[in-house]
Amino acid sequence: MDTKAVIKVLDAEQLEPTDNVIAMCDKIKARHTGRVQAFLYYGSSLRAMNDPDKMLDFYVLIDSYRKTHKNPVRAFLNWTIPPAVYYLENKNQDGTLSTCKYSVISLSAFERKCTGRAFLSMIWGRFSQPCVLLFAKDNATHASIQTARANAISHIANQTSALFTVPTTATKFWARGFLESYKTELRPESSDTRSEEIVTKYQDRYDALMAILYGKPSKDGQYTLSSSRLSKALCKWTWFWRRRLGKIQAAIRILNTASTFDGGLDYALHKLKSHSGVTIDVTKSQRRHPVLWSPILAWKLYKRGAFR
């Protein structure tokens, strides 16, 4: 892979942040003084741009879990099952209210999870897609993050190419890779149509990345991707286990968010219900101590089919 060429595509996607995004990032930095290395702005609010009803989504890359979290238990959980997810609100100068969900992960963990060393696709699947890198600590940090994202693109391409037995277009290729990644999480994007819509919104980007990775297509816009039978079988088997393990980890991570803001358990259960249609009743003790009870809650949700 021509890493420099991929990074050139990524850098071309960078946008000037709006005032409400800047204000929210400043508030997050004030919460974790001296620890924030950079922000990655992504998700539906980025795609919609300036829609006040959309919650802002950030990954916040930090230098130390221990120094970021005042609670040592929270620091340990963040290290064990990153990222830790927080909720934040900010009143803007124009009187509007911005809401934000931000995920905390160390820069070193982010770099590692953008490579093949990470079995689950949560990071390398998500950040092979468009996002905006904001307020990097310095040029070296900016370069490290963009290199990690280039690695994520290379890795998801490698994990997708063996799934094709016939020639395919760039649109079908990337849509299939993202669909497989979505299936490992508790997400609403579960159809081929939705995956293709996400790709076609940034068609030029994916055409450029496909050309960098696999060269020019044939005259009819098709790519022929060759893999052995063994590679194809292994790839399908790997995605099968990613789906099994990924949904369980995602559910535990959602339940852990219940400790990071008021009403967090109800938020987590609502999110699980919106993705799976499954919910459970909780006791007062479980609502007061969601992290302590999270294994029991996760088991009850699993038995009802929330992770399938």
C-alpha cells in the first residue's frame, strides 16, 4: 500500500470545525486537562453538518488512562475494554444546546487497534470511513493518527477482498466491508442498501482508495480480486467469530457507559432496545451500581437474544 497516497486522501477530507464543535472540544479538554492528544469527529452529525438535532460524536485520544480518570476503577475499565464513553452538554453562545457522546481511548491503543493486531473491527472498521481530525497536539501526533487510519483502510480492504468470488465495483467492495463490520456491533446499519448509501455519499473517496490499493479497474469499472479457497474460507470464518464476540463486547461497553452520566443505565438499555428490540427490568440497586451489576445484566440480555 502507498501509505503517503492514502494519507493525502485523508488530509483532503479535513474541514474547519463549526463554533459548536469547537466549544464542545474545549469543554472536553477542560474536563481532562493536559491529557487530550487529538479529537476525531465522526458519525451522523458529521454527515449531516450543522443539524442541531444531531448528537456530536468524538473519539478523544489521550495519553494516559490513569491520569485521565480520577476513578481508578474507571481507568482500569477503560484500559480493559476501550473506549470509555461519556455524555456532555454545552450551551452555545446563540442559546442553542449541543449534546455530545465522546469515547476515550489512548493514542497508543488507537494505533494498535487500527491494525491486524486487533481482531475486532470496531476501530479499524469505523476509522477507515470519513472523519475529521481536530486539534492534534502537534504535527507528529497528526501524522501518527493519519498513518494509523491508513493502516485501518489497508486492513479492512484485506479482510474484505477474500469475500468476493466474482468481479466487483468499488462501491460494492467498500459497502460489503462496512456491512460486515456493522454486523459485529449493535448498530442500525444492517442492510446492503444502507451500506451502499454511506459509500456513495463519498464516492470519489472510495474510488481513489480503490485505485491506490488495487490499481485501475477494467473498462466496465470492475475489479477482479483473487484469493485462494483457503483464504476465502478463513475470511468468512473470521467474520463469523467477529460477529459473535463483537456484539457481546459492544453490549458490555454500553452497560459500562451507565456509570459515566446521570441516567446512564436507562440510556444504555434504550440504546440496546433500539438496536435489538430487547430490554429488561432493572432494580434500584442495579440502577445505582450499573458497573457492579453489568455482568448479570449482560447475561440477562444475552439470554433474551439482544446480541444475536
